[in-house]
Amino acid sequence: MKNREGFFHLHMISDATGETLITVARAAAAQYTEVRAVEHVHSMVRSTAHLDRVIAALEEKPGIVLYTLVDGTLGGRLETACRRIGIPCASVLEPVLQMLQAYLGAPGARRVGAQHILDAEYFRRIDALNFTMIHDDGQLAGSLEEADVVLVGVSRTSKTPTSIYLANRGVKVANVPIVPGIPPPADLERVKGPLVVGLTASAERIVQLRENRVLSLNAAAHSETYVDKAAIAAEIAFARKLCARHGWPIIDVTRRSIEETAAAILALRDERARAAAPT
């Protein structure tokens, strides 16, 4: 391995927010577990003066450069500087743009931040986020029928972060905690439109998460059963029986990231939509 210090500098240079670059770069860097990427995100780079400041940062901390600069002049200037410094540099978008141009027979518009325009899709995501935030943790249970997806599960099964992630994809999500001894909202058991999905995890994982929560808050705020493994196992069994009784699919999030859980939920929603579509 060329780098023997255990880390390398990873510069991500974008003329917009840098979200595309961050996603791609982290997906690639995750394949190298023995070396850590020190990330430097340079966003909204749209002028020569700004790019020159970024190039100075590259000279100070050389490393790998990934960029998404629609302006060809800025991209060329960056490529030239990287060759002079002696560091690798790659455009994340250019190969895809060239492929699209060759296939479609026409060049793209080359608009900076084109994916962030305030269109109907953007406002749909904002609407979904607002809906999800006010339907978090069982709030406004009387309007569950308005949701696209309803997540149910015991405490610490990642219902809220999964809901917010899905909302960023334009999905209206409500989440409802399942607590033994407390009947679930009547509307939950009557919903017809939304996809209801149960989230579960191993008792060991939930114990760990709850103990961390107790430590970060006031330890006296929760009863002893909150972190008791046997009590938690009973909670999980109760939630599973509820889901089984209604035929709600269950996803085990013990070893899943939020992104993986969300992808599984979207797949279930697509499968449901295909099954309901007329043949």
C-alpha cells in the first residue's frame, strides 16, 4: 500500500452541495478498511477565485481528488493543477455525461446544481418531511391513513431515523411505538392504504442501544425493565405477534444500516404496488 500512515486525504470538489460526491466517495472508500479517508468537502465552487483557494488546499494536503464541476473551464484548470501537484484527479460525472450524450445523440445542458431545482418533486419531499416530523413516535395517530408507510416497533428499532430517511425520498411516513400492556392506536389496526412494516432487532442489540440512551440522559428517567433483557425479549415477542396477526411484514434491523432498512421498505412498497396493479 502506497500510504503507510493509516489515512489519506480525500478532496471532494463540487459546484453544488457535494451530496453526489460524498455518496460515491464514501461507497468507494468503505472498501478499504485498513486506511481512513480524511474528507475535505469543497462545495459551491463556481469561480476561478474559489477554485484557486481549493487548489491551495490541495497543495497543503495532497491526496485523491474527486470532482463534479459542470463548467469545463474550471474542470480543466483543476485537472492541470492536479497534474502539476502530482495527485490523482477524476470527474465523477463526466464519464456518465459522455455516455448519455453518445446514446442520446445530443449534449446535456450543463446546468450547475440541476438536480436541486425547486420543482414538484422537491416540494413533494418537503411535504413528506413535514408529515413525517409531526407523525413521529405515535403523534397524530388519528391521521395514519394519510401516510404512505407506517413503521411499528419497540423502542430503539430505528423507527425515527428510518422515517426521516424515507421522507427525504418523498415518502410520507408515520411511526408508532409498540409497548406491551398499552393497546396500539385504534387507527393503526384499521389502516388500509399505507404499507405497515414492523421493525425488530435482537434483544442484545436493543439492550445495548437503551443502555447507551440511559447513560446519555438521566438514568432515573427509565424503569429497570427498560434495559432488562428478559423484559425486552417479551416486548419483541409482543410486537411480532401483533405484526403476525395483521399480516404486516417484519424487517430485522439488527445488522442493517438505515439505508439498507429503507431500501427493503421501498422494495416491499414496490412489490405491493405491482401486486395491486391490474393485469
